[in-house]
Amino acid sequence: FKAVLLPFILGGAIAYLLNPIVNKIASKGLGRQSAAIIILGGFFIFLGGLLTIISPILFREATGFIESVPDYADKIWAMIEPRILWIQAQLGYEITDQIQTVLQDNMGKAFQIGKGVLGGIKSSGIAIADFFTTLFLTPIAAYFLMKEWPNILNWAQGIVPRDHLQNVCSLANQIDKKISGFVRGQITICLALGFVYAVALSVAGLKYGFVIGIGTGVLSIIPFVGSTLGLVTSVAVAFLQTGGDLTFVGIIACIFFAGQFIEGNFVTP
């Protein structure tokens, strides 16, 4: 049922995130129906324009990055092989072939999966049909949920026992305030970091910098995970791209350190 439920889950999430804006506009005298259409229309126009601009770049760089991984793996192996041979000499038995086989097999499988996913998105008729179904139904679900939000809340309050209504509503309001603030804040941070990292890494001259920057921004919704993976990936690509130019590697690392400093001290607070 995931293909059927997805538009309604996305629509509910969009309605939840945008509902406070609808409430503010509706409180000025404009009807909820008109307010929902205006806010939802603006949201999807912005989102559609953004995806139209960045999707081709992302797909091209992601495909190129996946295709380059075997070459990067060979370069990494060429750098670490002498050290492994030294360890092998100390141990007195051969481990080189086993390590190389394990690395190549696992990296090959991981990136073949990624390449297959990209190819499937591009060519699968079912995936395309699901995409357009979701694209069509999500705004409809979001619109009706935003329009009927007060009625939904009234219905929810109506099923709560009367003697517990005040406590339940108070707790629900506190939970809503904390969760919605966190979610909206994290989404804002992800958008900001993704845009800044993508532009900064691309301007610095890092190959696949745009897709790495956007990926870092998306994964930043999980604290520390996005920045750590982005830093490690960017530094590794910078090192391999330039053949070990530490100045360039340092510039790429400084972009991430500066981004994390600004995010932690200014954006998040």
C-alpha cells in the first residue's frame, strides 16, 4: 500500500508544516480555503522551480560520482598497498589478496545498487507512474487537510473524555509546539546547509561538489551524521582529485568547518 499511502502522508506532513501560516492569513479575514490555495500554490511553485533547476545537475553528478568510484578505489588501494605489504611481512603470511577482494566486492556491490536505483528511476515505467500519481494527489490531500484543519482538531477533541480534555489539550499543544519547531528548524537548516555547501564546494572546484553538498544538507536532518559523511567524502574526493594536494584538501575541509561553526553558533540558535 506504500504507493497509495505516500501522497496522503506527504500531504499531511505539508499541511502540518504550513498550517500555522494559513492560520495567520485566515485570522486577517481571508477564508481558509483561499489562504490554503495561496500558501499551497506558492509552496509548490517554489518547490517545482527548485527541483527543475537542481535535478538535472544532481542526476548528472550522482551518475558521474558512482561511475568514478572504481577508479577512486584503485587509487586508494595503490596508496595503502605498500603499508599492507609491510604489515604482511611482519605477520609472515599473505593478506593482500583477501583485503583487496573484500574491498572490491563490497564497494562494487554498494555502488552497483546505487547505479541501479538511478537507472531504475530513469527507466522504470512503474516508478514514473507512481511519481506522477504522488505529484497529482499530494497537493489535493494537503489542500483539504489545511482547509479542514480546525474541523479535524474539533473531531479529535470530541473523542477525548470530557474530564481529561483540558490536560490532554494542554499536553498536545506543548508536544505540537516542540515537534513542529524542531522539524521546521531542521528543514530550514538542511536547506541552508545544502545550498551553501553545494555552491561553496562547486566554486572551490571539487568534482561532484554539488551533489555532495546537497547530500550533506539532506543528511544534516540527523545531527552530526550529514556533516561527518560530507566532510569525509569531500576530503577523500579532493585528495584523490588532486593527487594529494594538501592545500586543496585544507580548503575543502575549511568549508565544512566554517559551515558547522556558522550553523552551530548562528543558524540553529
